Amino acid sequence: MPGSGERRKRDNSVELSGERSSMSAFEWNKIIGSVLTAMIIAMVSGILASELVRPKPLEKPVFLPAGTEQTAAAPAEQTAAKLEPIEPLLAKADPKRGEQLTKICNTCHTFNKGGANKVGPNLWGVTEEGIAAVPNYQFSAALQADKGQKWDPEKLNQWLYNPQSFAKGTKMTFVGFPKAQDRADVIGYLDTLK
């Protein structure tokens, strides 16, 4: 019978296209069952992993972000009292090394004369200015409280050691320079910016 094979092919294609357009309930059950099985496997593997691996909690934090309270930290007055005087170290300060140390400050500050304020103020002539006195910069309330005072080497020493202890609530998130000679070098460099 000529043409009957062709007719069967046409009839099969019509039936196949009809099956593709609507999935049977059995197909939906297989898909839902697969998703549920995957979720159960993930849950069981999570339970097993938490039983096998038990991390030991740290006795003290490894890193404290700026502005967080330290449990055993001394008050700001005691911190300032513990700092050694910076004047003797300024005598042997290396401004070139201080300039290298301030490279990390370039993200937030500029150091050139007439430089724009960034996240932090321009630091040109900061050793001759008052605290919170850079024009066109909005200082935090913590520094506004000290407005009218001048930046002297001892205040800069306290500030560079820990800005949050010098002015609690300052916007500056830098944790500070823990080494006294580093602070002296940075103050020596800032003093050359006049």
C-alpha cells in the first residue's frame, strides 16, 4: 500500500507532539520525587558533617574590627597614659619611612597641597591645623567635640595609636599603628607637609 507508511509517520508525529505538550502525572511525580530526594540527601549530609566536624571555639578573637569593644581593653585614659612619649622618638624619626607607611592611608586621604578630600580629609599641613578644621569636610561628632584644639605630636601619637580610643565614634576605621617608632615616622612625615 503506497502511502500507508507515510501516513503512519504522520500519525505518529501527531501523537508524539501531543505527548510532549502535556506531561503525565507520573512524570510530575518523578520530578517532585527527585527534588525531594535531593533535599533529603543535602539535609542528611549536613547533619552528618556537623557530627563529624566539631570546630573548637577560639578563646579570644583573632581580629577585632575597628570600633568594636575589647573585653579586656583599658579605658581611653589608661591607653593614653600607657603610650610612651613621642618626643624622644621624633628626634630619630625617618620621614621617608613615614611616607611609605602612609601608603595605606592613600585609600581615604590625600597628602598634596590643595588636594581633594576623599573619605577622609586632605592631610596637607595637618600638624599646623586645628582638630576638625579642614575646610569642606564633614567631621564626625567625636572629632567636632575637640574642635579648637591643635594637633600636637602627642595628640597625633594617641590618634595614630588608636583613633577610636582618641575620639570614640569617629568615622575613621583604621586600627592604628601599634609600634611607637612607626607613629613617630608618620608624624615626622606629616610635619614635612607644610
